[in-house]
Amino acid sequence: LRTPLNTVMSWTHLLQQGKVDGSRSEHVMNVLARSTREQVVMLDEFVDDARAVLGVLKRDSAGLRIEDIVARAVERAAPVARLRRASFDVQPHRALAAIEGDEQRLQRLVHRLLVAVVGRAREGAVLDVSSHLDAGSVALRIEGPAADGDWSDAALLELRIASFVASLHNAELAIDGAPGRAAVALRWLARP
């Protein structure tokens, strides 16, 4: 939450002090607008997380294709992966039944899982992202080679919140704690 807010505060202070000349004002306004949008998204996600934990999150529901959800989440998580020189190998199963859920929240859920696995993965790892049918249910698995050590407390908290959001979409989250692997699996019933 602090990064976008610090940017807004710093540029605002410079503007108030008259230290931004006319040639940079458009750039400053663009930075302020982008940082404000980022802050709003983060706050919306924070409030959603709190609602999910409390069990009061209301969601819009529609039939969705898992490969579309994954593609958008991978795009959003790519900058985080690049910081660790990691990448995603997405292997979509295109013949899956539609899943029922809230599109934005499912994208955030998959993004959260991708970032958690990136955080535990070895630097430079290629992470497999695959969707498939598992006993008649749509499933998503994200895995790759892990760095030494267990899941961090912060990652476990993120995964716990992800589990609440998953349950609201009739899905189960499983965390693979096998040595040397960073993996999570999401499984839910296909729409009838």
C-alpha cells in the first residue's frame, strides 16, 4: 500500500512547493493518476479479502473459461516473475467445461496463487501452469522447483485468504509442501 501512496505524497509535495516546471507537469499528472489507480485497486482487494475472511463477500457469478482467467492472471503476475527471472509455461486444456464464478475475483485469486508460487520458486525457474479435468472437476495446478525452505508466513497468509475466496467459488485449494517443489492446486466443480 505504501509504494503508490508514497509516490502520490512525494509528487504532491513537489507540486505544492512549486518545484515542478511546466514541461514535467504532464508526466507528474500521469504518475499521480497511475499511482492513485494502483492504490484504489489495492484497497479494493484488501476490503475484498476482509469480506472473504468474514464470509460476507458478495460475488457476481457467470460462466467463465479457466484459460481466459489464467491468461489475464499470468499477464498481471509476469512483472513479479521477471524480478526473480522466472517465467510461466501455460498449458491450457481448451475443452474444459465452464466454471461458475466472479471474473475479477477469480483473476485475483489465480494471480495471488501465481505470485505465491513465484515467491517460493528458485530464481530463474520455469513454472508450469496447467488446467485439466480431475475426476470430472475443473482443476488448475501451478508448480515449479522450490528454493530451499518452507512457505513464508506471508505466503501462507496469502494462501489462507486465497482458500477463503476459492471456497466462495465452490473450489478447494491444496498446497503442496513436498521438498523441492513449490505447488498449489485449485479444484472446483464444473457448471452443470
